[in-house]
Amino acid sequence: MSIFGRESSRAEDRFEAWLKRIHQERVLSGETEPTGPCPDEAFLRGLARRSKTIPLSDPRINHAANCPTCMKRLLTMRQNIRAE
């Protein structure tokens, strides 16, 4: 889904990709502070597969998006999913 809430243009797609990259770099370098404990593998696997059953209000999503350990695991899982 686009942060702009509609069909996005190429420039908006590039902007979203840039935002994603910058955020990932900040998280992986430890510049963010996650709240709560790390979610379990099953949750992260569902998140990596973009499960529609996980509500965006789930606090584990916020943790995973700001935790270097979870972010590394998510990125690895995503790569493995693409390779399947």
C-alpha cells in the first residue's frame, strides 16, 4: 500500500523505496529503540509473508520494524521466500 493512499507514480514509488531503505539502515545500525519483547518466529514468518491476518495495530509489528535483531530476521526470511 502506498503511503499516499492511492495508485502511486514512479517518483512516489522511488520515494517510498528510499524511505524504506533509510529506515532499514537506521534500524540495522541500532539507531532505533524497540518496545516490548521480540516476537516469535511464527509471527515474523507471517509478517515476512505479508499475512493479511496480522492487524497493523498489533504492537509486535512496531517492535519488529524498530528492532535490529527482528529486522535482520525479517529481511532474511523475505529473501528465502523470494527464493522459493
